[in-house]
Amino acid sequence: MKEQKRILIGRVLSNRMDKTVVVQVERTKRHQLYGKVITTRKKYKAHDAENACQIGDLVKITESRPLSREKRWLVTDILETA
């Protein structure tokens, strides 16, 4: 059976590179001992073939094969424009 590819939703931080955007994904989780809600942020480089994304857009990214040294994600949808 084929593996399910991971899908993440985040905001575009940078679109300066050609056909590449930097997407910041925020997750909330509880601290294991104290129970406080913590927001964690992580940046992913994603492939944007048409250079359609602008800074501040909300996008959906999907896991893919390695496209370069740091790019392992594809922009599939632009959910909300800035």
C-alpha cells in the first residue's frame, strides 16, 4: 500500500528565490510537564513552479521527493492571498 504524503498549511515568509518560497508552519502543543500551550514554528522551503505566491499568502504544501538540497515540499494550493 502507498504511503500517505504529509500536508501542511502555513504562511509565505519569502519569495525572493526563483520558483521557491519559504513557508512558516505554526503548531500548538501542550508542555509535557506543566501543561502550558506552546506555539512552535518551523520554516520549510517549497517549490512554487509558477512563482504565484506572494509574501503573506496562506498556502497548502505537500511532501515530495527531494528537489534540491533543502527543498522537499510542493505548493499545491493558495488558500488565501495577502
